[in-house]
Amino acid sequence: MNIAITAPTRLYQEVGLTLQQRITDDVYRVGSRLPPERDIAEEMDVSRSVVREAIIMLELQGLIEVRKGSGAYVTAKPSNDKPRATTRANSDVGPFELLQARQAVESQIASFAAMNITKNDISRLREALDMERKHLNEGCTDYDGDELFHLTIAEASQNSVMSDIVRELWQRRDESPMWQQLHARISNSSYRTAWLGDHEKILLALQKRDPEGAREAMWQHLENVKQTLFELSDVDDPQFDGFLFR
């Protein structure tokens, strides 16, 4: 007997569906502004990052529009003759949830890498940092050097399972419509210079073969990534994506 297994609803999807129903019921009318994220988070007893992900979900469905420095506005009601979300969107992981998973996994892998890293791995990591610097200087918007740096650390662990896990996490990031939508909100890329500095600290710990230092440096780096992207994509802030650079 075949038993159908339904994927569990993610927390951001539960919040998004509640907001979607309120749009259907005219609690939030077309043209009106959604309440601030902080208010929604307090009402539904969830973190603001979960609310942020729910709003991104509604953006992808074409139900709301984010206006810089003003907030999120309802632009349409859900259509009864179309599914509320595509299969791909239903299976998507929220960008902040994904970053949290990467933080837990990659920090531990960095620790293993510090114990097993080779001279060749160090050379490859330096090449990845050189690629990042080159792209920053040229104003290039891709993340090839960033991804190469993280994947090389995973490979330096000398554990193919760990390497596969990190590769899978990055693949989910690269293929995620929600991740792409998050970055579509952000026009200032100055934060990438700070992330390059984080990478240099991670490399230094790896060169010293310091497992705890590498773990802490990777944990702090991904914490910085989470917090920076969260603050830069805050539509309720009047300065929106520029206030960190005042």
C-alpha cells in the first residue's frame, strides 16, 4: 500500500496564508498598507524574520508590493481559479531559515577543516578570496568567489558527506525564488566588503589549524550575513536599504 506523505507547512507559510486570508476577507484591502512587521510578529508570536519571509512569499504571488521607505502594500486579492502557490514555492525554504541552517552546519565543518586542511586547500581559498576582491573592485554582482570559498572549506574537511551537505545548501540558495526576491530588494552591495573581511578571518584561523577559532569565525560570519540582510531588507525603516551606510 502506498502512503502519500504531505510535506509539512513551514512557519513562514502559515503566517503568509493567514495574511493571505485577511486580504481575501478585506481585512487588508487592495491599496492599503500592511501593518508593520513588528506588529504582525507580536500578534502571531513569531520572529520578525518569519514575518519577513511570509511577506516575500506574498510578493512572489503578486499580492503585495514593497515600496522603499514606505512598507508593503496590498496590490491584488488571491485568485480563486489559480493555486495559491506553485509547487516550487511550497517547497522553498525561507532565506533566514536557510542561513540559520548554514550557520549551524558550516561552523562545525570549518572546525573539522582546520584539523584536516592541506597547503593546496589554503592556496584554493586564497584564490577564492582573490576572485571576491576582483569582483568587488569591478562592481560585479555575482557571488562565485563567495560560494567557492565556502565549498572549498567543506572539501578541506576531507569528508565527502560534509562537502555534499554544504553543496546542497548552496544549491538550494541558488535555486530559491525567495532568496532571489530578498536580494531584489537590496540595491547597496557595500556589505560585501565586510563579508570579505570575515572570510579573511576564517582563513587565518584555518591557516593556524585552530578548530575553535575557525568554528567561531564561521559562526560570526554567517551571523553577520543574517543580520545585515535582515536590516538591509527592512521595508518598515524609512531609509530602507541605506541606513547602515549613513
